[in-house]
Amino acid sequence: MSLSVISEIPTGPVAVPAEVAALAGGGTLTPVWRNVLGGLTFRLEAEGEGTRYVKWVAAGTPGIDLSREAERLTWARRWVTVPEVLRHGSGEAGSWLVTAQVPGVSAVDPRWRAEPETAAAAIGRGLRVLHDTLPVEDCPFDWSVERRRARADERIAGGGGPSGWSPEHRHLGLADARKRLGDPPPVDRLVVCHGDACVPNTLLHDDGTFAAHVDLGSLGVADRWADLAVAAWSTEWNYGPGYDHIVYEAYGVAPDSERIAYYRLLWDLS
């Protein structure tokens, strides 16, 4: 990733926010993920209540709205396998989202890091299932180029620049990069996009087949390449180079260099 703090499975001690501890009651909390903005996800196990997951983000963290994610999960769950929302809320220190466990293990689990070809194929197939199943005409959520360019402009105005971008974009400079965003390629196919189709957000069954999606806080209607370009790109961040073509093959589409380049730049800036 382009930022100095990366998304990762925590390997050391993690301070449990007071709100999360209160939600856990007497249950056992295990930190399972720390995202690029410092948000945390814990597995919560309590006798008689099954396994749940608690997401927490500090107040004022830009780019993460757990109430928005709860709304999108609830909508998408009518058609595809995503976590069931059990409760969500916020306080002075931050906000939280509690969901039920869904079948599968994240594609960044050590097992799937050791089998990247299998995982990359599941990511591609999973995206195809999502795009083919969620109804565009019924989707109330937008992830369009126009909306995301506005977000990019907000970030630029707030001081965001090349130092925070991925290496392949840093040579462009602000003016050139923003100019390129002003000329998007024609839409290939409008679908309901995941919005953060990076490797960790696909779950796999034990046999290596696609199981479910998680982290749908940016779900909305957009060109399918907005998801595809980043999903394939993220295999490099998590597995190393050489697996992006597997994502496209498993999805059932030939790489489109123009759309890939555009949506990766849009991702970086927005």
C-alpha cells in the first residue's frame, strides 16, 4: 500500500477500546485486523452466543462510517452472503459495528498466502458472483466516478499529494493526476460494486472456493472495473507480483489496460 501504516493482522498487543470491552461483556476478544486508518476488528466469542465480529473506529477517522456500512450490509444480504448486522452505534470515543460470523476464512489467512493462485481465483469468481447478483436497478448507493472525484478533490485540498500515493503514480504530480481523472473511460458495465474489493475482504471455504464478502462500507453502483482493477492490484500488495491475471481469468474478462490504469489512479487519489 502507499501509506506508511498498512492494513494487517495484528501480531503484538492491541489495546481494547472501552466501548468494545463493554460490548464483549464476559466474552473473549481476539484482534484479527487493523486497517490502514487504524480501525480495529475483533473476533468475539461468548458461550451460548456464537462467534461475532466487532469493528471499531476512533471518532473523527476520515473515510470510515460504520453506520453506512451497516446500511449497505443489510441491503446486500438479501441477495448475497455477507455478515448479518447485529448492532451498531457510536460514542464520544468512536463507533462500532457488531456482525454475525459468516462461513469462510480471509484470503490473507496464512493458509491462502501460501496458496495465492487458489486465493486469486476465488477473488475473481467472488467478484463475478457479486456483480452478477446484486440488482443495479434496486441499489440506492452510489460509487460513481463523479462522487469519487469529489472525494479526491477534498483530499487534495486537505494536503493529500504524491507522497501518499502508490509508487507508480507519484511521478505524475497533482495537476497531471487530477487532469487524468477528468477523462474517465466509457463505462464498460454498470454493476453494484463492492467498493473495497481488496484481498482481505474475500472469504474462502476450506476447499478454496469463494465463500463471502466482508467490509462493504463503500458498496455502490459503478463500472465493474472500479472493483476489478483494485482487486487484481491488491494481490500484488498481499501475495507479490504475478497473480493479477488470475483474478481477471477467474472473473471471465480480458484485462483492459485503459480502465485498469484509470481506476487504480482514482483509488489512489480518492
